[in-house]
Amino acid sequence: MSLQKRAASFRYAFRGLLHLFQSQPNARIHLVALAVVVAAGFYFQISRTEWIAVTLCILLVLSLEAVNTAIEHLTDLVSPGIHPLAGKAKDVAAAAVLLAAMGAVVVGVLVFLPKILACCSV
């Protein structure tokens, strides 16, 4: 693959990210949560292992939000009318984001709650 094609693929990916955050309210909510979690990570000086867990959770949630958006767009293209299977596809894609977000909350509680409790008990 030529260098120009490789560069173009990165431009398309960044264009997709821009579309994701401009068009999807939930993606913007995740972006705000990301900023809060990163700020908390610096404030509480979480460990390298904790940063790894938090980073993986952030990337998983954002990645699944992007896949969910792609599935929604593709479903709307191939099934512009209401169809039960189209609805199921969208629901299951949204469920994937929900599961990842719930897992991220669990990781967040495991990482930050002890630090918050220790801070408040002093």
C-alpha cells in the first residue's frame, strides 16, 4: 500500500472520529467522562496498572460507541423503513456500549473509591 493511501486511511479515521463526536450526544458524554476520569487519575496519582485499566476501559467504551454508530448508520441505509431485525441490530449494538460502560464504572469504582474514601477519612 502506498504512503498516500496509508495517509488517506488515517484522514478517513480522523474524519470518522470527528463525525462521532459531532453527531452523537452519547459520545460527547463519554468524552466528558474521559476528561473527568483522567483529571481524577492525575489528582489521585493512580498507579501505572490503574492507568492501564482506566485507559483500556476508555478506549473500549469509545470504540464500541463508534461501532454502534457505524451499525446504526449502516442499518438506516439498508433498512430505511421500520423493520424488527433492524431494531434488534441497533439494540444489540447499543447494549454492547452499555456493557462496556458498566464495566468501566466497575473499574472506576475499584480504582477510585479507595482513594476517595482515604482522602475523606483523613
